[in-house]
Amino acid sequence: MRWKLKNRYYRVALFLILLMLVGGLITQGQQRPSPITQEIFATQWFQTIKTFSNFTMMNPNSLRELEATPTPLTSNENVISNLDALNISSSGEMRAERILKVEPYEYILNEPNACLLRAPFLVLLIAVEPKRTDARDAIRKTWGNESMAGDLGFIHLFFMGVNNDTQRKDSKLQHTIVNESRQHRDIIQQDYRDGYNNLTLKTLMGMYWITKYCPEATYVMKTDSDMFVNTEYLIQKILKPKGQLTQKYFTGHLMTDYSPNRNKDSKWYMPPEVYPGRQYPAFCSGTGYVFSGDMTQRIYAVSLSIPRLHLEDVYVGICLAKLRIEPVPPPNELLFNHWRVPYSSCKYSNLITSHGFHPNELIQYWKHLQKNKYNPCKSQTKG
Ligand SMILES: *[C@@H]1O[C@H](CO)[C@@H](O)[C@H](O)[C@H]1NC(C)=O
Ligand SMILES: *[C@@H]1O[C@H](CO)[C@@H](O)[C@H](O)[C@H]1NC(C)=O
Ligand SMILES: *[C@@H]1O[C@H](CO)[C@@H](O)[C@H](O)[C@H]1NC(C)=O
Ligand SMILES: *[C@@H]1O[C@H](CO)[C@@H](O)[C@H](O)[C@H]1NC(C)=O
Ligand SMILES: *[C@@H]1O[C@H](CO)[C@@H](O)[C@H](O)[C@H]1NC(C)=O
Ligand SMILES: *[C@@H]1O[C@H](CO)[C@@H](O)[C@H](O)[C@H]1NC(C)=O
């Protein structure tokens, strides 16, 4: 007992001495840049990225080549050492430097003026497969309809790549998409291969797009095309009270203490050689997460030094961990659902996301919800 107690005192003393040494090193050896210097540095860095990308706009091939060969992370036990491994991985750094020199994928359809008239309060970044015209139409008629934003403006944009169906000669699908784009002006299509396993790339291209064409957006939400999103609730009840000046804000359905899935048959399989750690850092379900506009630039910039993992939400979580920005839980647990909540106008007027909708259902429930808008909890009938 006595020895143990003594030992404990020694440990505490040793810890304190170490702490003082480290503290001394930090304050003396390293001049801490002021927040303003940091901001300027970040802005300049991003400018460099932009200039470089501009410079080699004509040669997106090197990025493609990089896509094909993901750099494995070095083996490590826990999350933090894993992130440190990411930092010191020299191939990762090289990769970043090379990516800095290329423009993100060429735009097939773009809306460079989407944010020109008025800086939107909220941008909905919706990942969608090219063929899901029906889902896009349903979203335009329901939660993507910008006329119900009230005093604060929002816009929705669909992000997609290309696939065999869109690239076929005289592709009917591509014609439809071009028509759709002319009519609604809400499609950003780029020359990368579309597919579930490229969702990380799609999301990063969305982040890049917002940084480049919509840097004044106050908030951004990334979501999918099979979702119900209560845009009005999100704006009026969550974001508006937070105001215009929020920074480093990130929220959604929080997933903490998740371990990589090692079952090869799973949709969420993560090969140990790609992510050797036992646990993922905290992340928000990719079905819908919301963040302040400054985050698009931060996430895109930090992503350049992190090998891409195919699980988009996990990947964004790793970016956040590397940025040392913690996702915060939403004000209430029932707001962001990555499953399907049984419909009632009462429940749906008090949540932000619900998952797994066929376009027809979305329209049907939406109509019911609008009809009962001013008294959603009076009758609990189904729509
Ligand atoms: C990109 O190139 C265009 C035309 O060459 C030029 O006008 C523009 O200033 C460049 N943008 C950046 C960020 O360098
Ligand atoms: C991260 O990388 C930088 C530059 O290579 C290096 O100076 C720093 O020590 C690294 N940090 C950690 C925690 O490994
Ligand atoms: C959006 O809502 C407005 C007002 O409710 C309506 O007039 C308009 O037709 C809707 N747009 C679409 C694409 O449904
Ligand atoms: C797309 O086309 C290429 C070449 O024509 C073919 O090798 C590939 O399997 C096709 N992919 C899909 C998903 O059909
Ligand atoms: C695209 O729109 C044009 C004119 O509005 C129409 O003639 C054509 O059939 C449409 N094509 C498709 C594939 O929807
Ligand atoms: C993602 O897109 C890039 C660019 O088109 C392509 O090279 C890569 O094979 C795609 N990856 C997957 C997993 O589809």
C-alpha cells in the first residue's frame, strides 16, 4: 500500500515536471501565431491552391492517377496515433503536393453564378446518382423548394459525376440531365466516376465548389437524395438563432466510438491496410450533417493531406479530427435520424432528417405536412 502510494506521488511529480518542460518549449521555442496570422496564412494557402489549380486546369490526369492508388496509413493502435501517422506519412504529404497542382475534375455542368445575387444563408449540398431524375424532381417540389425559406435564403444543388450510362454516345440520360439543368439550374456535374464508392470524392468536390463559387454561404448541409429534410425547421429553429458569425461549427447525427467494420461482405467494410486503427474518430452520419460555411475550405484543404477513404462520413470525421474541430451534438437527440422515422405530421415538423424515401412517398408526406402546417400535432393521422 505504502509503496503504491509513494509510487503514485512520484508519477504525479514526474508528470508535473514533464508538463512544465513541454509548456516551456511551447511558449519559448515556438512563437504562437495570432489568430489573424493564422487566418491570413490559411487564406494565402488556399489562394495558392486556387492559382495552382487554375494553372493546370487542362491536365486533370494526374489526379485520376492518384485516385487509383490509395495510400495506406501506417499501422497503429488507436485513433490519435493513427492521425499522427497520417501527419508523418511522407507519401501522404507528397500526394498532397501533387494534388495541389491540379484542378478538381472538369465541370460538365456548372452553375458558377448560383450564389452571385445573394449570399445564401444555407446551401444544401445533395449527393445524387445521375439517373435519379425522379428523386431530384421530388426534392425540388418538397424540401428543396427555395420559396419557403422565409426571410433567410437557401439554395439546393445536386452533385454528380459520370458513368457508363451518361457517357454513352448520344446518351439519353445525359440529354435528360442537360435538359433538367437548363430548366432548374441546380446541377453540378463533374468528370469523375459516379458511384457509392466515390461518395467521398463527390463530397469533397462539393466542398471545393462551395469554397470557390459560394464562399459567403453562412451554413452548408450535406445530404443524400433519399432523405426527408425539414429545411424550414433547420433554418428557423437551429441555424437562425445561432446567427451569422458562427465558425468551426459541425453537427448532425453523432457517431462516437465506432470501430471499422472488418466483414468483407459489408457495405461498410474497411480493409485493415487502409485504416488500421481500432476506432474511428467521432463523425456525423452522412445522411445529413450541417456545418458553418468556413468549414468547406478547412475540410477541403486538410483533405489534401489525408488519403481518401471510401466511407465519406468517416472520412470527413478524420478531417475534423485532424483539424482538431469536434462535431457537436445537435440540441436534441431526435433531430437527425439516419433511419426512417414512422411518419406523422407532428413528428416530422419537429425533426430535421429521416432516411429512406421513395420520391412518391416524399411528395405524399410533404403535402400532408403542408396541409397540417399550423397545427401538426392536433391529429396524429397518417398522410
Ligand atoms: C485563372 O485564370 C484566369 C484566366 O487565365 C485569370 O483571369 C484568373 O485571374 C486566374 N485565377 C486565379 C485564381 O489565378
Ligand atoms: C506533422 O508534420 C509536420 C511537418 O512534416 C511535423 O513538423 C510535425 O512534427 C508533425 N506532427 C506530428 C504530431 O507528428
Ligand atoms: C415551390 O413552392 C412555391 C410556393 O409554395 C410554388 O409556387 C412552386 O410551384 C414550388 N416549386 C416547385 C418546383 O414545386
Ligand atoms: C463501363 O464500361 C466499361 C468499358 O466499356 C466496362 O469495362 C465496365 O465494366 C462498365 N462499368 C459498368 C459499371 O457497367
Ligand atoms: C430535352 O428538351 C427538349 C426541348 O425542351 C426536348 O425536345 C427533348 O425531348 C428533351 N430531351 C429529353 C431526353 O428529355
Ligand atoms: C472515382 O473516380 C475516379 C475518377 O473518375 C476514378 O478514377 C476512380 O476509379 C473512382 N473510384 C471508384 C471507387 O469508383
